[in-house]
Amino acid sequence: MANNDGFWLIKTIDKKVNVKGAAYLDMMLCNKEGEIPAKLWDYNELIHGEYTPGEVIKVRGSVTQFNGNDQLRVDKIRHVEANDGINIADFVPTADYSGEMMLGEIMNIIAAVEDDELQRLTYSLVKDCENELLHWPAAFKLHHAIRGGLLYHTLSILRLCEGVCRIYPSVDRDLLMCGAIVHDLCKIDEFNLSSAGLVTGYSVKGELIGHLVMGAMKIEKKASELGIRGEKAMLLQHMVISHHGEPEFGASVRPMFLEAEILSQLDKLDATIYEINEAVSGVNEGEFTQRMWALDNRKLYNHGRKVAEAKAKLD
């Protein structure tokens, strides 16, 4: 059991009652290094205070094991004070690149699209939400659930698409690129965010409709506004509603043409690479992670070769 005394950002927080009728706080706390579930037992508002998602707090407690995973048992909790010198940016996991840099690269890709209608449609959809895109996460949990994660995920897929297009000349580059750019745009409408820029939960639209269907609806509306007729908008709509691959994973239909299949596969690949990197970064070289339910309940091994390679280059 390891002691923990420090500052954390509240990602989620719920007041619950145990089987004996005693209140407790069920929290997910995070910083730039990662996140940890936390419990404050025998919670009393008058003694402990009240807290909200997106707030930085100071806690004292101990790290224990629950179902094979770390959990923080909180003994003391308080609000941040002015003399603590806290900068909220130090507690928010953030993409490796700035939002401005990533959006600029995506805009350059749009500018290179040769099909005028696909270019105008994609550009207009991105411009409508460019301010939100600069910081929006790509998920509540799992892959790219970080500040700027949506652009980071999108840009990674676009770079993968470039490689695919170089290898396979039968791929319609314009269609693939535009589909990749718009495939997750409606995650902006799907999530509620804290002031720190992390997802606190799903919006009503996110729960009832979801970003795939909302994305298809938005494409149809924007195409009508721009006077774009024919099947081009429909092709983009299909790529959006099919990119989860299988109905069991949320797809409305399975991919039915080449570019839709490529997008679906690269979307899954990028998410999987991100999740594996995150998982193995939490264990030492030569060790295995706990079983990862999001990765087919596999344990993952940290071979450490990339770290050793980087150190060798520095030496």
C-alpha cells in the first residue's frame, strides 16, 4: 500500500450510497501522467466540502488494489488555495501537438482536395466547429481522451491514409481524406466538457443519437446549404455511419466500398496503437500490464526496445 499526498484534477465525481446506507464519493482523478479511480468513504458535505468535475483538489490517501487495478482510498480532501500555486494546465493530459498546428495541417489537406464539391463540403463542416476542434477530446475514456485528442486522432488517421494512397492507386484519395476528416466531427456535439477541457459525460444528443448519426445528419444539411447534389455527400455519410465497422461496435451499417473500409480499419488501428502505448507506459520494462478489457482482455508486454533505442541515440 503506497501513500499518496498531492494534487489531482477531478475528471468525474458521483455521490453514492453503499449497502449500509453510508454516503461516499466515487471519483476519477487525473493528471498529465494518467488517471486513477478514487473513493472517499463516509462522505459528509459539512466536513469534507462539495466538489465538481474539472476542479483541482488536494488529497491525502493510499493506493490499494481493487479487482487487480490501482484505486486511491482518500483520507483527506480539500479545495485548492491561492498559495498552492496551481496551474490547471499541469493536470490535463494533452495531445503532443498544439491544436493550431494540427488544424493547420488538416486545412492544408483540405486545400489539396481536387474535387471541388468534396472540398467545399469538408471545409465548411470543419470551419463551423474550428474553435472547439482546437481543444476537444476524442473520447470519454479509452483512446485519445485528452485535451486536443480529437484533432490528434484525426490527423493520425490522415497520415495513415496518405501512406495507403501511395501504395494503392485504386483508392480515391479525395474521398478517403474527406471522409477521415469529417468522420468524428460530431463528437463535439456528443460530449459535455469540464472547464479543464476533459469529457465529463455524454450530452442528451450524444446519448439518444450518437456522433455517427449526428454526423450523417450534419453532412446532409450542409450539402443542402451549399447546393451539393448527387451521391458525393451520401458517400461521406456512409463513411461516417459505418466507420465503427460492425453493428455491435455502434456502426449503423458495415462499410460497403473501399474507402469506407479503409477508414474503418485505420480508425481501429489508430485507437488500438494509442491504447497499447498508454497501457505499456504504465509498467516497467520487462513487465506485463493488467488484463485490458478494451483490448480483448489481453495482458500486454513492455519490451522496452523503443526506449532503449532512444537512449542509445542520445548517447
